[in-house]
Amino acid sequence: MKRIDFSKLRKGDILLTTSTHPQSKAIRTFTKSDISHAMLYVANGSVMDSTGEGVHARNLQRQTYDDDCAIYAYRPKATIDPKTINQIVDYVRSETGAPYATLDAMRSPFKPERKSSAAQFCSRLVARAYANAGFPLTDNPDYTTPADLQRSDRLQSIPDVVLHVTAEEKAELEAGDSVKGMREVTNDLLERVRAILPVIRVLNDIYPFLLANPSFDAAIAEAHRASGFLDYWKVEMARHPYRYDPVEMVRFYQSTAQKDELLEYCRTTLEDDAANAFAHWQVNLDACAALLEMKPLETFRLNRDLYATLCFNHERRVKTAHMLVSVYGDRAGT
């Protein structure tokens, strides 16, 4: 078994993979390549992709692949400024929950001239993200295949992005994937909202709709509550309480045999914070606060409170990580 070494990756990098699923084999056959899936790296060990579940985030640390499955990573040959990279990442985040374009995905190897839908599939999502930022990777972003990305002359390969894992490590890595749970509650929220408002395509469609149609606020607010979307942050805190409390962090450090790994987690947390990997939470908080001033709707209040909590907890996590590195960083393994 193997997994992707995300320590080699930067925000905006493209990952091309495959699996043993029959659908993956069909895609490889039609595109004459050894890959069938595309993902965009958005930082902090997280990627965004489009599958039958819709557009969602995934945790690379929790994803493993059979040894005979191809894995590649690519980065633009040209230097792209941070603002443009953020545009690329912001695009895929804005598509969270977008439905999967099954028929368009099947048509993509044949490059039809017909108008494409707003729905996504894996390589379309990546190609559209780059094209939206003014950096097209292929001639036809709407019908780009993973193989088209692999063959793009605007991308270069990133070497040595694969780590081999044992069966025991695989079981440990795949246990307790909180990102998977977040996908599930997000889809539950969208299903509830779409049952009321079929016009909603992605999460970001909810806010402008409510501004124009505030009479739906109570029903949409209840969908948020019932889905578990507003409370899912508690899962991470319950699983790793020491990450948010300096005293608990020191106790955990002193009791664990994996001191180096814990310090590495803390250093990575600080690096991600310095790279603004979680800045989108503050952006969402500011947006929800502004919406609430425009119209005092319950849905806006619930989301403002959610993002305020996420920002507060992230600040606690960063401060806790900084404390441990400051105190124990030069005593790794002791």
C-alpha cells in the first residue's frame, strides 16, 4: 500500500491518481493513460475533488492506494503569484457540494462541442479552477480529462510524492477520518436544502437566495441545525482535545512515545497558519457578519456563529502548537 506525501506539495498543486474500481479502468482505457482521477491540493494535507459525492475536501493522510495504482503530482511550470493561487483554491472551495456531472464526464474524452453543465467532475473542476484564474491548462477546461492534465505542456512533474505504508499503518490512517464525516454532514445539509429549494447547486448559492427570498429563512436554518453541519467541529475537538489546550498538550507530550511526531504536527500547524491555510474561515465570518447586518436572518446568524467558533478554535490550536514548539522544540525525542 502507499499514500501521497503531502509534505512535498504546495497550495494549487494537482494530483492525478487511479484506483482498482472498474470505472477507473474504463476511464484509463478511453483516455489511454494510467490515471483516472484529478484532485487539487488546497494545503494542510487537504485536497478538493469532485466524485459521486459531489465536490468536497479529502484528507490525504487518510487516503491509501494499492501498490499498482499510479500516483502523480504536477505543478505549473510558470511561477504563479500567491494571489492567483488563492483564486484557484477559492474557486474549488466555492464549488463545495456541486453535483457530479456523470454524462459530461463520460463525454469528456470525445471533446463534444455542446454546451457544458454547471455540474463538475474531477478534472473539469481542476481545469476550470485554473482557467477561472486566467491560467488555462488545456484548450477545453469544460471537457478536460485527467489524461489531458497529465499531458499539459504548462505543467511539470513533482518527484517523490509517494510513501509506502504497511497494512497496520493503513488501518490506523483510515480510522477516524473527520473530513469524511464533514462530507457526509455537508451532503445531508444540501439534500435538506434542495428538498426545499431545488435551484440550490452549491453551498454558496444559499446566501444570495435568502437575500432575495427571506421567507425561506426559517426552513433553511432548520436544515442547518438538523444536518449536524453547525456542530461537526465538536468531533475534532473531542478526538484531539490536547490540540486546543496548552496544559493538556504538555501532558500528552510527556505521556506519548511519539514525541517527534507530535512536534512535527505542531510545526506543520504553524507553517499552515503562516501560509494562511485557514484564512477562508475568517473570510466566511466577515461575509456572514456583513450579510447579517444587511438582513437579520437566522441562517446568517447561525453561520456567523459557526465561523466565529472555527476561527477562535483555530487560534487556540495555533497558540497551543506554538507553546509546545517553543518549550520542547529543541528536545525532540526526549
